[in-house]
Amino acid sequence: MRRKKLLTALLILALSLALAGEAGAEESLDRLERGLPSQARDVLAGESLDGSLDVGAVMGRLLNSALDALSGIFRDALKCAGAIFAAAMLTSVAAPLLPKSQGGIDYVNLIGAAAILTAGVGGAASLIGEAAEVITELTDFSKLLLPVMASASAVSGAAASAAAKYAASSLFLSLLMTLGQKVILPMIYLYLAASAGEAAFGGCGGIAKLLSKGVTRLLTLVALAFTLYLTVTGLIASSADAAAVKLTKTAISTLLPVVGGMISDAADAVASGMGVVRACAGAVGVVSVLAVCLAPFLKLAVTSALIRAAATVSETVAGPRLSALMEALATAHTLALALAGTHAAILTVSVAAAARAVGG
């Protein structure tokens, strides 16, 4: 009899802790709503995080926002690509008036490279800076979002997998942010400098290609490592969670046929409610990531495409070295897009992994 009373008290205590966890998760959800990025606030206007999120309406507003911004983005990108193209063309037209090559210095390519950089490097630096801001904003938002997902998952019966996924996501997001600011962004600027040196003076092509490949492979390595780590730890922890839930329910039903059933039903109700919170927070997280990334990604993609088109058109007139510099400017935009895109993808995958059901 004493044993059953003690077990009953322990189970009631466990249920009380679960209810406390539910209250804590809902409080975190309120903080998440207050801490939404400004872009996400506009898209989620009028929506609630209590499980009644209208995903169709939200995605419609997101699409309309993209279409509204696209014309301005295309106009700005066209101005940037046009200025770079004009610099290359003017250099080609003025080539007969420029000094001839002396002492190994090709003045046409030197002046052309300077003109192209003057026309394009300011816009490139601005857009690369926007990519860096996206990374910072997503990292700050993840510090609000991931704890909500982890606490909701833990209360839903996935304590081990929630902790493992939260640790993996936080680790790799912080790692990628540090790598981006300290290593990858400087490598992109060095890539531009090496490409400019090649266009102006010849040589340096191997260095530029090495830097470009280095950025790509570093991002690929981080993404693969994150995917592998999350998959392995998620499988192990999810199996442990499923076994623990099954064992606990069996023990409750066997030792406490009446009280145990009531406690089990109450725990299932709490887990179901927190599953709704988790799913809603996950949807809000994905929408917020899309809202933050939408404008910068469109700017980088459209600008890169138009500069690359300008380089292709000008190749026969401006010469291969100046066209290669224009291509390098486009590649710098693409590398910045890849950096921010990898960060956004890791956060999105983290949210999707946290939103999965126990054992799922």
C-alpha cells in the first residue's frame, strides 16, 4: 500500500512538472510573438500563435510582398549591371586613346578594372552586407524560436530528442555565424580583390578560383556535417523517447489501474496541447525565415543574374579579362547568397526536425 501511495505521489509530481513545462512553453511562445522580426510581423499581421494560424493566407501575403518588391529590386539590379556594363564599354571605346602597354602593365585592362570596380563594388558590398545582416537576424530569432520548439517537444514526450536537436541546431547556427563573419565574408572580399588583380595585371586567377571553391566547399561541409549529426542524434534520441513513453505508460497501467489511467490520459492531453503549440511555432518559424530572407535573396539573385548577362554580352568587346571581372562580381553575389541560404536552410531544417512527432 505504501509503495502504491509513493508511486502515485511521484506520478502526480511528474504530471505537475509537465504542466509547469506547458506553462513555461506557452510563456516562451508569448516571447516569440513579441520578438518576431519586423518582416515577419507584416506577413503575420492579424494572426495568432495559439494554433489557429492560417497558413494559406500568410503564404499569400508573403507572395504578394515578393511581387511588390520585385519591380524595385529589378530596377536597382538593372542600374547596377548597366553601370558595370557601361564602364566596360567606355573602356573599350577609349582603348585607342589610352597609353600602350609599358613595363608589363596593360593600361586598358588596368583602367577598365578600376572603372568596373568603381561602378560595381559599392553595390556588391551593400548586398553582401545585407546577407550578413540576414545571418545575424536569423541567429537572433533562432534564440527565441528554438527554445520554444524544444520545450514544447519535451512536454510532448520527446525530452531526449528535443535536447539533442536543440543542441545540434544551436551549435551549427553559432558555428556558421562565426565562420561567416570571421572567415567566409573575408574570403569573398579577397576573392573580389584577387579577381580585380587578375583583370588589371594578369595572373592571380588560381588564387581567385581557390577562394571561390573554398567558400563553396566550406559551406557544403557545414551543411553535410549538420545533416549527419542531426540525423544520427535524432534517430538515437527518438528511439529512446519512444521506448521511455511506452515503458512509462505500461508501468502506470500495470501498477495503478485506475489512478494510472487518469494520469496517463491527463499526460496525453498535455502532450497533445503542446503538440499544437509546437506545430504552430514551427509554422511561424518557417514563415519568419522566409520573410526575413525574401528581399535580400531576391536582390542577390537578380543582381547576380543581370551582371552575369552583362558580362556575357560585353565579352566580345571588352575582352576576356574585364568580362571575367564582371563574372567575379556576379559570383561574389552568389557566394553571399549561398552563405545566407545555408544559414536559413539549417534553421528551417532545425524547425522541421523539432516539429516532428515523437518517434517520427
